[in-house]
Amino acid sequence: MKHLLWVVGLVALGPGIWFLVKFSQSGDVDTGGETTNLIYAGIFLVIALICFGVFFYMRFKEEGDQDISITRL
């Protein structure tokens, strides 16, 4: 499960950065096409952030549970 979150986060990070660069390279912000690039970038970056956050939460929770079980022995 943790590895799947890591992979999905990395896969979502790629298009998020690509759409963000595509939006930043466009000169005219008033047109609708460039605004959709910003929306797509935001969606992909939020997905990546959620996946990485859940991954690190699960990882540190497991490490914390291991420390507690060792001290009880």
C-alpha cells in the first residue's frame, strides 16, 4: 500500500509540474486555455501532496509503533 501511494504521488507530480510550467510559459493569462492548465496543475499537485502525506503518516506511525513495542519488553 505504501509503495502504491509513493508511485501514484510521483506519477501525479510529473503532470502537475508539466502543466504548471506550461501555464507559466504562456504570456496571456486572459484566455481560458492557460487557466485550465493552472487548474490541472493544481489538481495534480494536490493529489501528489495527499499521496505523499498519507505515505509519510503511515511510515512514521509504523516506526512509532515499533519503538513502543520494544520499550514494553
